[in-house]
Amino acid sequence: MGLFKEICEAFESTCTVQKTTLGNGTIRLMRQCEPVDFAVRWIEQNREMPTR
């Protein structure tokens, strides 16, 4: 699974995301700062940073 998909699934399982249909697709509505802040925390907690 790709990193972006992992973060999105974790975000949607723990945060409020409104889903609605637009045309043939599903869109997700949320405040934009929430997923960015979540992704930063998720990466810090779940990914090893390379050592220099």
C-alpha cells in the first residue's frame, strides 16, 4: 500500500470526514489544515527517518 493511501485511511478512521457524491464520484469534505497536521504526526510516529 502506498504511503498516501495509508495516511488517508488512518485519517478517515480517526477524524470526521463528510462524504458526498458529485457526478459519478465520491468527494470528501474537511478542513484542509486537519489532514495536513494529521499527516505530519502520522509520519513522525510511523516512519523511520533516515540517519545522517
